[in-house]
Amino acid sequence: MSIAVVGGAGYIGSHAVRALLAQNRDIVVIDNLETGHEESVPEGVQFYKGDIRDRDFLNEVFEHEQIDQVVHFAANSLVGESMENPLKYYDNNVFGTQILLETMIKHGVKNIVFSSSAATYGEQKKMPITEEAPTAPTSAYGETKLAMERMMKWCDAAHGTKFVSLRYFNVAGASASGVIGEDHEPETHLIPLVLQVANGQREHITIFGEDYPTEDGTCIRDYIHVEDLVDAHILALDYLKEGGESDIFNLGSNQGFSVKEIVETARTVTGHKIPAVIGEKRAGDPAVLIASSEKARKTLEWSPSRTDIVTIIRDAWNWHQHHPHGYKGADRS
Ligand code: UDP
């Protein structure tokens, strides 16, 4: 039996693929390569290029393969873009998940581990955020992630499809091997953008707003190393396999860093000045997001080991220095 890694050629999916292979798990990768990179899929792994909104395509994959669990990373994930084009998010994220669930139910596949987001919470008064916090997304992106969670909840009630939804805070860093990393086009995330300045690919970093109600006026986020993050997915797969009930878990490092602190740390790690200018706030951005991941630590026995922000930025820097143009020109390895 194999695990279908849906969105397995993307930033987080590709790290999950490596982690699963390192544990000798049987996997198949499904990705439409809209934002993923075929070069990130290791040689020898069964790869299906196609879109989860395509019922026939997905059905064929599930007919061909003996799939018993799904890890679902395939989604659009940019807060800013979702505010400009919300229907793109409903289509790919919500409708895509609907087709995936339909296909799973049709083929009797009972377990799904799902990439959710801290964006489901929106602005919160109480920090750190626990899973009991009310959900009030401030972006269309967050709203679609919540809708996908709810869809899974009702599918569990009706069909017994068990899910673990992992609400990611800010995922960053890269594989310690330096072989895979973050490569988005266009890049919108803070850490890769800051490192592109250090690499000489950008003149400066623009800090989105300086009058948030935080100590230095810039947004605070909880950054989690991508390799710690994917570890939790494997634990979640095993939890479901052992009969665990559907549940939701936060994944973060339980510490917050402001945008200015990230820029400062990147200056230290890279030895580059990294000029910064203050720009407009970005629509949909809450001031502070810090996770409590106690529940994941307890129930899934997850113990992140790369929580130091210097480690996170250093591993990302290692990837960016050696792959300034991402996967361009690389082979499947
Ligand atoms: N940010 C910024 N300048 C940039 C990109 C991001 O100031 O060029 C800020 C953004 O407003 C947010 C934080 O950095 O407060 C992290 O943003 P990112 O896009 O990396 O992740 P998100 O929080 O949207 O998941």
C-alpha cells in the first residue's frame, strides 16, 4: 500500500517526500506543477502530473495504485493573492479538495493528513494560539483552508474519512542536505526575499507596515523549520493508521519574531547589509501569530528540534546560496 503525496513537488511536499523515503515508506507523488517543480521529485518515485480538480485523472491514479493514505499539500497559499483573486482560491483549494475527497471515498481510502494554516485564526487576542481559539480568517486564503477542514469533518461524519488537519504557522528553512528548498515564482515570502537581497538578486527588502501594535511596529510571526513540519505529517499518518480520531493540530515553534528581527538575523547569518525600506501594509495580514503546539507535542509526540531562528535562516541561506535560481537547470535527483 502507498501514501499519495498530493502536491508533492511543492516546497513543503518535496520535503515530505524525502522524509517519507528516508523511512522507506511507499509513496506516489501527484502534482500539477503549477507551482511545484518536477526536478524536486526524486528519481525512481512514481510521479503523476495532473490536477486534483480533474476527476478522471485522479480516479485513474487511484485505480492504478494501492493507496491507503493521502497527504494533501496541493493548494494556492498566498494571502495577498487571495485578496485579489478569491475565486482562484475557492476553485483550486476548496473544489480541488472536494474532488480529492470524492475520489478517496470512492476508492475506500480512509486517511488524510491535510495542510491547514494559522490563517484560519485571523486576529487573536490571546497568544499563543491554541486549537480552541475561535476561527475568524482575515483573508480569503484562510477562509478556504477553514472550508476545507469543515468539508473533511462532514466527510468523516458521513463516510468515516479520518483526517488530521495541521495548521501551519510560518514555514521556512530548507533541507539540511541542501538538495531541495523554497522556489516560488514570484517569491512573496519574507525569508526567501530577504535572502535574495543578501544574494544580490534584489536591492532591498520592503517591510510591509511599521505601525502594527507590536514592540517594533512590524508583524510578528512564528517560524517553523520545514523539516520539523514534515516530521509531524509522518506522525499524523501513523496516528491515523493506529485508529486515531480526526483532529486539528497547530504546528509552530511557539516563539514570535518581528519582520525587523528576521531581517536583522538574516544580516547576521549572511554577513550582508540587507537594506530595508518601509512600505504599505499588506491586506489580510494579522499583527501577531504565535502558535501553541502543545497538543501536537502531546498527542502526536512531535518534538521539533530545529526551532532556533538562526538554524532556520541558515538552512534557507544554504539552499539560496547554492540555488540562486531555484530548480532552474536542475535534474530530477
Ligand atoms: N513581509 C514583509 N515584506 C515582504 C514579505 C513579507 O514585510 O516582502 C511580512 C508580511 O507582512 C508578514 C511576514 O512578513 O507579516 C511574513 O510574511 P510571509 O509572506 O512570509 O508569510 P505569511 O505570514 O503570509 O504566511
